[in-house]
Amino acid sequence: MQLKSKRRRCTDAFSLTESMISVAIFALVIGGVYSSLVMQYATVRLNTENLRATQILTDKMEVLRLVSWTQLTNATFMPATFVCPFNYSTNSSDYGLNYRGSVTVSALPLSESYASNLMMVTVSVTWTNANVARTRSVSTLISQYGMQNSLY
């Protein structure tokens, strides 16, 4: 039986080149994970802002659904412009984000006989995210003899 009394050679360890390649691969993986987290945060923030814009549009349309024809045609009943904060519960804006909106009530551009009994209402909301202006809008037709007459 032969005893191993010889010293181990230095070939059992990693070389400097192998270590540097493994560090570079690790840095690429960490960079990819970090960039995906940053992109995910930006996507969630934009989706949250879009959801709040949709809530504002729905709120304004629900008000319009319940107004009478005389209130709708009265220019002083509903303000033409409005500002809503991002954080609805505290009435203060998170990170300075405010939604600026407008309500436009106009006659229907038709030559039909019933055109005088319809109004086109457009509600628009704009805000700025990362120096990019965003806009959402919704339009509907409201009839003089519509649902609001059955509520009163």
C-alpha cells in the first residue's frame, strides 16, 4: 500500500480567470433581476394611475347619468374643468400627481329629427407620468327622454 505523502499541487483551486468569469456572470444575473424589478415597479405604478383615471371617469359619468335634461343643458350646473388628486381618501396628492379633467356637453352633430333631443357628453382626464402626458376619455349620448325622467 502506498501512502500519499506528497503535497497536493495548486491545481485543485480555481484560477483567477475562472473566478473573474463567474463574478461577471453573477453580475449579469443580478443586473437582470434588478432591471426586471424596476420595470415591474414602473408598470404597477402606471396601471395604478390608469385605474384611478378610470375611477374618475366613472364617477363623473355616474353623476351625469342622474342629472335632468335642464341641469345638463345648464352650463353652470357642472363645472367644465376639475382637478382630482391621486389619493382619493385623504384628498391630498401622493407624489404630486393630480388629474386634470374636463366635461364637454355639446349638441349631437346629426341632421336627424331627433338630434335636438340628444346631447353628446365627453369626459376627459389628463395627467403626467415620467414626463409623458397621459389622457383617457369617455363619451356618451344622453337623451332628453331618457332614464333620468323615471327617477324623479
